[in-house]
Amino acid sequence: MCNKDKSQRYEEAAQFVYNELKDLKAPFAKGIAAELMARMKGKGHSYHAIRFGIHRWLNSFPYLLSTINGKSRYNLDGSEAGPISEEDKVHAKKVVNEKRKKQRERSEPRELEQSKEQTFHIHYTVEHLLSLNDEDLCDCVTHPDGVDAARSILKDMLSRGITCHVISVECDQKLSNGSCAGHPYES
């Protein structure tokens, strides 16, 4: 049901977004997402792939640290847009601490049965997919009988308690909710 190269397209879009934003003064002014989307529209990536890339950038260590350590927010032209609130700094610190904790947990020795590295396929929640308009849904999933058939299958999945849809058609290790259970990493 999904495009095989979906995760690759999203990774390419994330790299594109990173290259577009990395040299701009950060953190950005609040409410600038629409301006960011307009700036990147029509450059060969889908709306959802660009949103994914922007989300990844806004949750990256460099961006979060600029929020923690900075004094001002900036417009895309580099002009100051106002101070960074204490609430935003506290939130950024919380996210950084959670990310660092996860990194430590991943780097700690695991029990023998869990010693093999695993990879996971990217997935969407079925609810999110059903909320999309037809054009955006077609960007995420495909079906030989069209978008209505895809919606019908997604509704059926939801009625059976499957709340996630894995992007890769090759995933053969799914949990009961439909998300990927992981695969042994082969180097």
C-alpha cells in the first residue's frame, strides 16, 4: 500500500531543509512555519516531506541549544523578532535532556539477548492518514483502486485496532498496533 522509497524521499527532504536552514540565525520567530513552507515550496519535495524536515530541524540539538543559550528569536531575513521566553528555554532544556537520556540508554550495554542492533521502519498513525486531504494522502500511500480504496482499507485497519501504518511494504515484523517491531541490523 505504501511507496517503497518513501523513507528515502523524507530523508532527502530533511537534508534539503537542513541545507536551507542551517546558516540562518536561530531560533526562529514564533509562527514562522508558513513562511518556511512557502520558502521551500516547489523545490522538488512534497508538503509532508518538507514538514518532516522542518520538524526534524526544529528538534535538532543545534536548534534547541540556540533556544536555550540565545536571547532573541529571528525572522528569516536575520532581523530580531523578539526575546526568547523563559518557558521556551525550559521546554528546550527538557527536550535536550530527554534526547540525551535516550542516547545514553542506547549506548549502555544491553543484555545478551538484546545485544543485536535493530532497525525500524517509519510509520504513520492511521488517524493522521485519514485526516489528510486526497492529494496529501496519495503522497503517503498508494492503492491500485485509488484514494477511496486506500481510505477504506485505513478505516478497516482502525476498526480492527491497527493504529499505525508502516511505510515499507517489506516489513514482516509488525506489532499488534501495526507499527514495526524492529529487524536485526545487518552491517
